Amino acid sequence: MDSERISVVVATRDRPSMLQHCLESVRGALRAGDELIVVDSASREPATIRQLADAHDARYLRCDVPGASYARNVGWRAASNGIIAFIDDDVSVRPDWADAVAAALAEDQGLGFVTGRLDLPDPERHFERPVAVFDHDASFDIGPSTDEPYGHGANHAVRRAALEQVRGFDERLGAGQEFRAAEDLDLWDRLIRGGFVGRYVPEVVGYHDQWRRRRHFVGLDWSYGYGGGVRVAKLLRADVRRGLHSTRLFLWDWGAKLFWRHLWYRQVFLAELTVIRMCGVLVGLARGIVIPIEDGHLAPRQPRGGPPRDDRRAGRR
């Protein structure tokens, strides 16, 4: 296993056109010895996804049940290299992206993970509500005393040893599962508690496709809030100080305070989305606070009328 080479995991479901653009950019950035893995998260047309993977010299893995966190766990566990990078299928990267990831982790062997910059694909175009953009210009370390936000899970990399220590992503969080977001924040929470230090590196550049339209935003903001609330509930039980800080961010800085700002500028639709997200946070907090935690992960759901069982394992190949 080469600790200085990168294995890139791209989890995807039913978005072949976006995946095509993503894989073109990632393949163009990779170096000799780097690895590209496409994890098909229960797509309805797996043959199309496999063809795209083959066309870009990527290893193809299939999961028979959906879940972005589950797919990423399948991907990194099958990877060959010591640095695992995660790119969403609606993200493209700059040609020097892999070099920047490797340099960031090579220059400081104490780093457990790095988060990268996410820019708009077209900075000259106006977007009413940009999604998943994180464009800070200066780098910063990520540790127990670092205030959120840290970056975005659509463009980040983690040392394999760190993933192994915390058992990867919590599979009940993230797109395609019950709690639909915040799997990246939760992963970084557990890495920090495990003693790993991260760093935001603006040279690790990705571009997030702004494909969503107004009709998508209500569900998206509810999901962000709902998953975020469950994540905060986990954090409150593990680290009260950081958990209270995150609660204030979600409900005040990114909640009530932002709501009144939108109203002041007569941005009614954005104000409505903020209320939806806040409601999701409150419901997620109430739901997450009662779920048992097993080794840092939400305990698997227990099916009615039978013993505990985790059906997600059935899709692993």
C-alpha cells in the first residue's frame, strides 16, 4: 500500500451525465499510481455506470442498497492507497487537484484529513441560492478549538489509518438514507475526537455543479437541517462544548439571524428556506438525541418483529 498515492472514491446514483464530467476531470488530475473507484449506489441502470467507469479506467463497485455513506465506506475499504479522497459526482476538479492533495498531506505527516475549496463552475453567473460552495482564500487548521464551518464533504481527503480508527462514515447519515445529510461533519467530529488534526487547503480546488433549481430547495434544506440536527445531537453527547456551539450556529447564525437578514433584503424565498432548515434541525435534534450510539456511530435500526439486523451489509461486494 502506497501512503503517498491517492485512491479517489466517487459514489454515484442515477446521474450519469454528471458522473461523466466528474470522471473526466478527476482522471485528468490523477498521477501514476493513483486509483479511481466508482461506487454505484444502487443505480437503476448499473450497466451505464459501469460503462462510464470502464471508459475512465476506474474500478467499478456495486451496492445493491442506496446510501452515500455506505457507498463511500465500500469504496475506501476496497482502496489500495493510504490517502482516500472523496469527490461527489456533481463536482469537477482542477488539473493540479491530486498534486495539491498529496502535497498537503505529505508536508505534514500529523494531518489526518484535508478539506478543499469548492467554487462555482461559472463565477460570472448569478445564482439565487448557490449550493455547497466553500471559497475561503486562507488555509486553517481544523481541531477541537476550530469554529465551523470546516469545508465540504464533496471535496476532501482522509488518511486510511484515520478512517480505520473511526470506522469510516456513519451509514445512517447522508443522502439515500434515513438522515439525509451531515455525514461529512460527523466524520470530521469523530476524527477530531480521535486525536486527528485536519486542514482546509484552498489549493485543493473543486467546482460544484449548480444543477439544482427552486423546486429542489425545499427538500434539500429540510434534509440539511434534519441530518444536521441528528449530527448535533450526537455531538452534544460526545462533546458538550462543541455541541452547544454547533447548536447555536444552526439555530441562530444560520437560522434566526439569517432569517431576519433575508427578510430585511426582501428575499422571501430564502427566508422561507431558512425556516424549513431550522425546523429540520429541531426535528433532527429530537430524533437523534434518543438513538443509541455504538462506537461513535448511530446504532442500526431494528426491524419490527425480529432481531437486530443491518440490511446494508447485504449490498457489499
